[in-house]
Amino acid sequence: MWTLRRSETDVVNLYNYLSGLMQISTGGNFLNFGYWDETTKNPLDAQSELCDMVGTMADMLNTKQVLDVGSGFSEPAILWKQNYPHITITCLNINSNQLRTANKQISEKQDTNTINLINSTATKIPLADESCDRVIALESAQHFRPIQEFISESKRILRKDGFVVLAIPVLLKPTKMSIFKIGILKFTWSSEHYDLDTIKNTIQNSGLKIIETRLIGSNVYLPLADYYIKNRESLRKEIIRRYPSYVEKILFKSMLKMKQAARNKTIEYALVKCTK
């Protein structure tokens, strides 16, 4: 029912239950699919690389105030802070359990004065107008409903010449046929299944200007699925220590369907950068 209703509470409950599955499969606290190339050795490296790509696209080298919306366990924020020590990051997350874990990690790894945590919804951001240089949603905006309220809020809090950067799984076509093509992913890919045109139109209708779009799905879905298929036996042993065996079977079928949908160009992974 969580995957069918997909309210904010449902998404929180789903992530509380399944985040351990991601941690087992990847060996870390990042909650993203990752970016894979010929040098990538494992999911953790891929996830770090995706965070680095988003940080570069957001031009964090030349900014100070960053808002990470849907920040998970704040692992990306910790990485960005290591790479860009001069920035102050605010992590906004509706999931209080993840924020508690993040708070412990930040206390161990970072100066807590420069990574702040806020428990809030992404559609009503409790920050002042024009208070942020960068607004980032790294593989989280697919959960925001309605997406236009998040975009509107991002525009409100964004300073002049600032950037909003999204890293988001999308459908390439808005038709009902696309939903049938993704099969089991409709349930295990627990998002709103936004198509790329909807994302672009929502951004532009809000008054923001898209200045860069990159489609990287071939470096996201296919290698991730191949990694899981290749290492399924060892990963399965770890997963069934904490989850019922049917959970792993659903995950495996989802990986196969994700690979097929990516090859068919039904799903994509978009990096979108916009400004006022």
C-alpha cells in the first residue's frame, strides 16, 4: 500500500523499511543509483561519483549556502563538505529517522556548525526568500508531490544567479503504455513516475530557466543491474539475514525489468540545472 498511495508518510515508511536493503547492496549510506563508467569498481564508488557530478554541475566551488532537499542520511552533504570546505549546507528531510542517523554521522565526521538539519516537507520549505545560492535534489524530487510546489519553493528561496540542480529518474514518455512497459518497477520504483517533459515544463512554467540537461541513464541503470545480477548470490545471502527471501526476489526481478526498460529507452536519468 505504501507504493500505491505514495503519500509523504508512505514514502517515509517505505524508506525506513528498505533503506537497509540499499545499504546492504551498496556497502554505504548513499541512497542513489550511482553513475558508472569503465573505472567504477562497486556501487559505493558509483554513488560517490554521482554526488561529485552533481556538486560540479552546481558549481559548488563558487558558492556558500547550499540546500540539499531530500537529503537522506546526509552522506552527499558530508562528501560535498569534504570537497568544498567553505560551504554551509542545510539538509532538509521529512524522514526524522534518517535525520537522527545523519546527526550522528555529521558529529563524527564534520564541523556541525556548517551542516544543518531541518525536518520538513519539500513543498513547504521553512527558509526565507532568496536565502540559498544552490538548491539540490539528488534523487529525491521524484517523490515530491506535487512537484510544482517544490519548484515554486526552490525559486522563492533561490538568490539571484543561483542554481537549482535535480538528479532525477524519469520516464521518457508520458503515455500509459510506458507504465505498462516498466511492469514491476511501477511498484518497486516508489516515485511519482514523472516524465521528462513534465519536469521541464514545470520548471519553465515556474519562471525558472533550464540552462543544462544531461541524460545519463545508460551509465546508471544498466551497469547497476549488471552488478547486482553478477553478484546476486553473495548479496542475496546478506539480504535474507535481515529481510524475507521474497524481498530479494522482488529486487532481482526489478533489476531485470529496470535493465530492460533502460534498453528500451522507457526510463532515463536526468541531471537538470536551472536558474532564475
